[in-house]
Amino acid sequence: MKLKTIEKLCCPFDKQELQLQILAQDLEQNVMEGILSCVTCQRKYPIVYGVPIMAPDEYRQLSLEQPVIERWQLEYQIDPLKLLPE
Ligand SMILES: [Zn+2]
């Protein structure tokens, strides 16, 4: 997904601003993998294969998101258990 498009996204839970951590980009600078974090509610939304996963809590399938988090957690110290706030 293009960086400019991602910058327009907001948290689906509280409509607040998201911080983007880019983990992988393709040659056209599209963000292929990354983590969007809500500064307000602390939810994290991974970008998987260029698509931000931004479903509401009850529709999220953390099993699909987990592999990406696990692949990057060592490098970026992402806690895989904290995709959703406690
Ligand atoms: Zn939020």
C-alpha cells in the first residue's frame, strides 16, 4: 500500500491517529509489511502483504497476524501478545 494512503488511515476503534512503523517496502516504496499503532488505545494493526489489517476486535484473526509479528519481533522488539490492549 502506498505511504500516502496509509497516512490517511485512522484507528477503526477510536478514529485517532496511527503511527506507522515500516518493516518492508517494495521497489515502488509501497509499504508491504509494517505495524500501525494507535497512540490513544494502544491497538496495533499489522500490514500484511501490503494490506493493513484493521478489523474491529471481534473480527480480528490474530492467528493470521501473528506470523508477521513473530518474524519481526526480534528485530523491532514488538510484543506479539500486545496487538490488542489489555
Ligand atoms: Zn485507537
